[in-house]
Amino acid sequence: MARGAKKKGKFDDLSSEFKDAVAGMSPEDIKKRISEVAIAEHENREAKIKDEDLAEKVAAVKFASEGYREATKANKLKIAYCHDTLASKGKV
């Protein structure tokens, strides 16, 4: 974060209209809004699961990044072995 920059607030990404609307609601209306948003999120997740184009792209990324994942796995194993070797020599 840049010097003097203000830390982003937890709800800064929400529109002022949404925040103002909720602030003016009764507790019952807020509970209704929570329910509506939860239903919308469920529908969003269902749509994501059914999105064939997204699934193809996810599979392509997984395939394309396999070499990097394997290299990371091998490097972590090498580091662990070196660390264990140092520990067995009393150098850690």
C-alpha cells in the first residue's frame, strides 16, 4: 500500500445505493434481503456448475499448468529433504 493511502474498507465494493437502502430497512426487511441475496448466490453457483465454456477453460488451465504444479511439488520436496539433512547434521 502506498504511503498515506487509506486502507480499503470491508464494504467499499458495495454500491452506496445498496448500503443506503439496507440502512433504511426494518430488521424484517433486512432478513428478507439476506434471503434474496442467498437465493441469488445459489443460482449463481448453479449457473457456474452448468457453464460448459467455463468448465472447458478450467480444464485447459489445469492441463496447461500441470508442468508448473509438478515443478513446485518437486521443489518443495527437495527443500524438505535439504532441511531434514541439515537437521540430521544438527545445523538447523
